[in-house]
Amino acid sequence: MSAQPDLLYSEEEEALRAAVRDLLADHCDAPGVIARTESDAPHDLAAWKALADGMGLAGLLVPEAKGGQGATHREVAVVLEELGRAVAPVPYLTSAVVATEALLACEGEGGLLAELASGRRIGALAVALNIAPGGAYKVVRHEGGALYGELTGIADAAVADVLLVPADDGGLYAVDADAVTVTPQVSLDLTRPVATVVLQGAAGRLLGDAEPAVRRGLRAGAGLLASEQLGLAEWTLTETVRYLKDRKQFNRPVGGFQALKHRLAQLWLEVVNLRAAARGAADALATGDDVDVAVAVAQAYGAPVAVHAAEEALQLHAGIGMTWEHPIHLYLKRAKADSIAYGTAGAHRATLAELVDLQAP
């Protein structure tokens, strides 16, 4: 076990960042993302194909022997930072991280990992987006070899080709999307929509035990979500500083006023600390060192910082930040939705207290 986590980015990770950022600049510009949120198809499947098929990023966590790239959570974290910067409407976190990690805990995945790794199919774990690792989740009824029930709050279910469904017999089942009814729900985050999934006698293939698979998937999702929150916070801070340098009032840049300097300096410190927490969680997931503690720390700290950064950006952009045409609202909605995804900050603080034996007074 290493004495301390490696929080620095390697040359390979920086090269990966540059490649992903260039790709997203071509596919996920702000006007295009806003236009998609106003349509019936908010997901950018062209960007997903470029990420998954063109660059092979959907299989980073999958071993080479099973059809993937055999990389680590550190590389995935870099990808998620860039996806957060662009609020990219792609099912990367749900398919390439959560569903993939759940499958890695199953003995009977039967080639499904390779299909997700190649991007040929999109997977979604049929557990509500707000469930924390180790938390209670809803299951469906397994009866006569078929699955029955209704699950709500399933992120990216609308574009999933296969759903990983936990049942009351303790098993995790792979269910083809065309065997279920998916109904969109009203979602605050228009770039990561949620849906209700109804199973009426759907056939499912047993993959393995649900509990360890779901826990592993949600833990990886929570830990790497912090990297998405980091990318989001960095973009909002950078764009706000740039805007305040250009915006003039009383014939001087608005950013020159001391009160705003203090707010930006405080926000910069929070974002730097978030980077340390997010990198710590990614490194822990990659090495297996104190994973539960690192994930809990990252989410307990990351969610409030991302929300604060987006709120400050909205306020400091003043009137233009309030408009639909400016992308700030996408970042605030993503930050607010992320703040309850895979457990709230309060839930992770409570988990952390138990892990380090710090009892409430």
C-alpha cells in the first residue's frame, strides 16, 4: 500500500485531456448543447460514438482480456473532468463507469463488458441516481423466469441498450431495453435526463449477485463524479474571471473591485481543494487504498463546491447569466443534480464519520 496518493497528472493523462477537449470542442459547443436540451433527444450520440468508438474511452476500466483498454480510474477521471467542463450530454458516467464497474463484479457477464467497452451498446444500472453506495435501492420482482416492477430516477435509461436490473431474488439481470417501457421524467439537469423503467414480464439474463455489483458500481460513480464536478467548477471559475476582466463599469474592469477579488480568491481555493479531493478518490479507486474514505471525502466536499462555483458564476455574469442563451444555467443545473447523485454531501459525511470512528456529540 502506498503511503500517500499521487495527486499529480502524468504526461499521458495530460495528453488524454488535450485530445478529449479537442473532440468536445468540435461536438459539444454551448449553443449545440442548449439546442439539444430543447429537443426530444438531449443526448449527443455523435459525440458518444466519437468518444467510445473513435477514441476507445468507453473501455478504459475494462481489462484488455475482456475487450477493453486496461487503464485505470485516473484516466477515467481526466475524461470526466473534460466532460464536466463541457456539460457533455453523453452517457459516459452511467455506462462506461457505473454499469461497467457493476459488470466487473459479475462472473456471468458473458461478453457484455466487451460490448460496452466498444461502445456498440450503452448500459445503465437500473438503480435511482440519488442512491448512495451501500444505500437501500428498489428491486423488481422475479417470478416464473420473468421480471416485473417499476423503477424510477434511472439516469440515461432513454439511450441505454441494456439495463442491469436488481431483483428480489438477489440477482442482477441484464435486460434488453426493447423489453421494457422507458418514460422520461422531468429532470432538473437537462443534459443527464432520468426516466421511469417499467418491466412487465421482461426476460433477463442472470449476471451475478446484485448487492456487491451495485455497491461497486455506485462507489465508482460517486468517486469519479467528483472529477466531473471539478471540471464543471474549473470552467465556471475560469469563465467568470475572463468575463470580469472584460466587463467594465465606471470605466474600469469589474474584476478590479476588491469585493469581487475576494469572492474569486475564495472560490479558487475551494476549487484547488476539490481537485485534491477528486484526484485522491480517483487514485484510491485505481490502487485500492482506503477507497471508501477517499470517495466519501470527495463527495462530502465536491458537491457543495461545484454548486457554489456555478452560483457565483451565475451572479457575477449578472444579467447575461440569467438568460437561457448563456450556458451558465446548464452548469448550475448539472451541479445541483450532481449534488444529490450517488448520495448527498450529508450522507457521505455521515459515512465518513463512521469510517473514521468520529461519532456525533
